[in-house]
Amino acid sequence: MNATLTKTLPLLIRREFWEHKAFLIAPAIVAAICVFGAIFTTNELHIVGNHVDPDWMKHRDTIVAVALSGMSIPFGIVMGIVILFYLLDSLYADRKDRSILFWKSLPLSDVSTVAAKLITAVVVVPAFTLAVVFATNLLVAFVFSLRLNGIEQLDVWRTLWQPDVWLQVHALLLYGLVASTLWFLPITAWLMLASSWARRAVLLWAALPPILAMICEEILFDTAHVAALLRYRLIGWTQFHGYQGDRVVEIDGEKLSFPARLTDFVDPAAFFTSAGLWSGVAVAALLLWVTILIRRRRNEV
């Protein structure tokens, strides 16, 4: 990465945040909902009189771990939606409003522009979202600490504020974020390619080619290799992130298989040495190269 690109990237990434307020607003809304939910919820606390449900006490470490990790689910869904529409609009919007002519009049290369948008989508926004998840977990845990303080047979601080549980949960979330981002790179690059190419209806241009490929393959060859490939790219990364349940946790009469350590959820060695990962990265690099070439030649919609 040359010196010019190093200097311009932070400014270009800041520009993306100026132009896309949803990066900040969407996780803030989810965080507010989670905190207000913690303030006003009642049934989930399992409190009878001044006592806590014995099942809750028996499996409190597991429940806290599940609660902390589960808090990331709505953030992940919202982040995925925001990034999807951002990628579809990333290289299309400035051609549509012709602001691309202004940006190309500046000493900014198409490589730096595409790189800034890619880094924003796959690094900056996910990292910011993970930071908001951590802050939300802190706030929610603090709220529950106040609400559970004074309950008999419950040491609030030793139950909710266990450093090893917090470290394992958020390390697992960080790893999952990195792994999923790398696995979805070909999809990310394809959406940026569609955004750089389409004159209108970017979502249609992004979705139609694979759909037509599946239909034509089914009609001509009676096979479903394209569909299998797409399915693998969408959910294949999860095959490297499972576990063998080594204990059974019973909560409210329901038996759940759960690992002794959260790190048993992941298999980094198998994931980072998989052909599926690195072939996807190679395809993403090719698609991004084509995206840059199109960006150089298309100035308006």
C-alpha cells in the first residue's frame, strides 16, 4: 500500500460515514431497544418472591454466556441489512447523481475509492458494531446488577461479571465476525461489481445472474451445481464452527447440549486452511479487479 493510498483511505472512509448515517444510527437503535428491554423485562429474571429459580442458579454461568452472545444476534441481522444496501449503492450512487465527476477531478484513484468502500463494509462497520455490542452488554449487565441486587442466594457480581466468561464470549464474537467476513468476501465483491456496472435496479442486476444460472442449469442439464455452490458460500463456513456437546444443561425442564468451554465452538485451524475460504478470497480479488476497471470507464448512469 503506497503512501498516497495510506493518507487518503482514512478520509475516504470518513466520507462513507458522513454519507451513510445508518452505520451509526442502526446499531444505536438496537442498543437502545436492548437496554430498555433489560430495564422493563420481568419473566426472564426467574424471580419468585425474593428468590431466584434454582435452575437459573444451577446453570448461571451458561445462561450468562448465552445471554451475552445472544445479544449480538439483532446487531448482526441489522448490520447485515445495512451493509447489503450499502454495497449495492456504494458505486452506483455517485454515478447516478454525477458526483463521480467531482471525485474523479480530485487526485484520488479508483483503487483507493473501491478499497475505502470495501474496508468500510468488511472492517470498519463490523468493528464498530462489535464495539457497540460490547458496550450494550456492559449496560445491560449493569441494569441487571441493579435489579438483582439484594436477591437472596445470589452474588450478583460473581454471577454477571465473570471475566473469563466475558472474555470467552467476546473473543468468540470477534472470531465469528472475522471468519464470516472472510467467507463472504466473494459475495461482497459481487455486490460491488453489480453496483459499479448497473445503470438502474442494482439489486436486480446482483440477483438475476445467479438465479438465471440456476434455472438454465436445471433446464439444460437437470443438475443443481450452481445452487449447491451458492448454498455452500452462504452457510458453508458454519461447518468449521460446531462442537461436540459434552454436557447437558437443563433449563426450565428443557435439556440442551452445551460445551464446557465456548472455544469448543470453533475450529480455526480447519477454517483458515480450507480450500473453500482461500478460493473464495481469490474469486473476490478477481471480482474487485473487474470492479475497478469498470469504475474507470463508467462515469454516469
